[in-house]
Amino acid sequence: MKVLVTGGMGYIGSHTCVRLIESGIEPIIIDNLSNAKVEVLSRIEALTGQQPLFYQGDVRDEVFLDSVFANHNIQAVIHFAGLKAVGESVAKPLEYYDNNVNGSFVLARCMRKAGVKSLVFSSSATVYGDPDTVPITEASPTGATTNPYGRSKYMVEQGLSDLFFAEGDWSITLLRYFNPVGAHPSGTMGEDPQGIPNNLMPFIAQVAIGRREYLSVFGHDYPTPDGTGVRDYIHVMDLAEGHIAALKTVGEQSGLHIYNLGTGKGSSVLDMVEAFSAACGQPVRYELCPRRPGDIAECWASTAKAERELGWQATRSVAEMTADTWHWQSKNPQGYSPE
Ligand code: NAD
Ligand code: UD1
């Protein structure tokens, strides 16, 4: 089976490609390298013995996409490509709507022309906004998003749902990721953010390796056990396996399939600092700071639907998430860039 993987050179896409190859599925990657390095290809090869086919190009380029579909017998698409920095999305809304929303719809149009009607889309728990209750189920309200990035994910979900209701022979799977962290356990692949990391784990990792002085803990007066924000961190390898499970089960059934991909467990910022300190064998320096605007107190997933329907559940602990992140960071202090 051949699967087109848009954004397959990025953090989640690259780990998913490793698991695809290991499952006997052939990934064909397209990526414009706006947030990835070509070095990822040789890392995938080092882990799997196979270098996936890669085309550098943009999902908004219809002629380019048409040619990729024309040249390969593609059966399904996993669509990771997009921009993902919340703060940047506030400053550059047009770029975010163009990349994420327009890009997704150009892709769907090209899929329809090529007769490929199985699509797995990278959505986010951000579509739930600030939840009234936790754990969050797939039936929880969506749409009260607080920034252009979140709205772009919600818009794509809406557009793809409309597409399915108009053309019922599609299999459309919306995977709502909670907080992906961790790295391949070999330390060969991991997250390589450009500039100052926005997210917690890569920031902690850079403090531990000495690239940053200390972590600012955003808020310590939330109504949570230790006052810091609580999230559902999920190991990127578990997330990768969730995509394989989705492809193999619902990917071949027409329908609009929606799943949370999380662990069902919440951890606070200070829990993550403690776990990382244990993993790297030294205390991670931090300072308690005011809340970050737009943040929510707590958020974790109900995983029952994915367990029941996909036969998938996350198995890796927070200790493995931090150990694998540290392994990657210490083997690759500057990420994929040469020192
Ligand atoms: P990433 O930035 O590492 O990967 C995205 C990849 O897409 C990059 O390699 C980038 O070069 C490529 N890309 C961007 N725009 C493109 C375009 N127009 N055409 C072709 N390629 C393009 O991000 P990631 O963390 O791997 O996230 C993958 C997907 O999952 C994204 O859609 C993101 O919004 C979503 N998601 C991520 C998280 C997270 O915390 N990492 C959480 C929820 C959802
Ligand atoms: C953020 C995004 C969300 C996106 C998700 C996964 C915001 C407002 N939301 O969510 O849209 O889907 O990432 O990519 O950015 N923290 C610190 N110090 C830091 C960084 C983070 O204390 O330097 C805290 C945050 O306040 C939060 C927790 O760590 O409590 C996790 O933060 P982060 O990794 O940015 O993820 P989210 O806020 O869940």
C-alpha cells in the first residue's frame, strides 16, 4: 500500500513514516521544507533501511500535487503539512489560513481528481478551546478557538465534514492530537524547533542541554493540584502508531471518523520538570511566572473511542517521553543542524 504523507519531513510525520515502513506501508513524502531539514530522510533510512520517496513541494501547488498522484498508485493520504505556532498565527493570520485551510482544500481537490478518497487529517485538541469538563470526549463542543491556528484547524474539520456529507464515498479521519512529545527511542529522530521553542518539552530539553538558562513556568495559580497547567502529553511513537491503526481500520471504510489521540492522563508543568530532571540526572532550572495569555488550566482526553474503534491506546509513560526526549537532545544538541 502506498500512502502520500504531506509534511512527512516534520516532527510527527517523520516518526509516522518510520512506523509506516515498519508496517509494510510505503510512504511517499511531500514537504516544502519550511519547517524541516532534508537530513530527516537519512535518519528514516538509518532506522528502517529504506529511504522514502521524497518530493519537495507545496500542498497549495495543484499542478505539483496532480503530478505526484499521476505518477504513483496512492491509496490514502495522511495530511500533516501546515503551520503550527500559535503566537505566529496571531501575527500572520493570512499565512496560516492559506497554508492550513487553503492547502487542505487544494489537497482534497487533487485527491478527488485522482480518485483517492481516504484522508487522515492532523487536527488538534485546540478545536475544543477551553473545555467545560475533562476528560474531553469527541462529542465535547468544538469551535470556541482562541487564535488563528486553532481556527484554521476547526475550519478544515468543518470543510472536510461538509465534503463527506456531500460525497459519502470518502473516508475522512480527523485525529485530534493532545500534546505530542518525545522522540524515537534510538535518539536518531526527534523534535527540532527553529528559534525559541513555544512548547514546554522542547524548551525544557534546551534548558537541560544548556542552550537556555531556565524555564519560565507560565502560571502557578491555576485551579490544579500544584497550580500549574495540566496537559495530556502523548509520546510521538504512540501517536505514530495511532495513525497506522486509523489507516488500517477506518481508512478503508467510508465515513467521517473522529478520534482523540491522547493518553487520558494529565500531567502538570512541574510534573514534567520533575520527570525531565530525573531523565537527565540534573535539576532543570525554572522560575514561576505569570500565566501565558490564552492558556487554559487543564486538558486531557477521553481515549475510550479510539480504544474501542481503532484498537489503539497509548502505552508509553511520561518517564519514557522525557527519557527519549533527553536521549535525542543529548545526541543532537543542535537538532538536525550540524554544530
Ligand atoms: P512540523 O512543523 O514539524 O511538520 C509540518 C511539516 O509540514 C514541516 O515539515 C513543514 O516543512 C511542512 N509544511 C508546512 N507547510 C507546508 C506546505 N504548505 N506544503 C508542504 N509542506 C508544508 O509540525 P508537527 O509537529 O509535525 O505537526 C504536524 C501536524 O500536526 C500539523 O498539521 C500540526 O498543526 C498538527 N498538530 C501538531 C501538534 C504538535 O504539538 N506538534 C499538536 C496538534 C496538531
Ligand atoms: C499549545 C497550543 C495549542 C497546540 C499545542 C500543541 C497555545 C496557547 N496553545 O498548547 O494550540 O495545539 O500547543 O502544539 O500555545 N508552558 C510553560 N512554559 C513554557 C511553555 C509552556 O510553563 O515555556 C506551560 C503552558 O503554560 C502549558 C503547558 O506548559 O500549561 C504546555 O504548554 P505547550 O507545550 O505550549 O502546549 P499547550 O499550551 O497545551
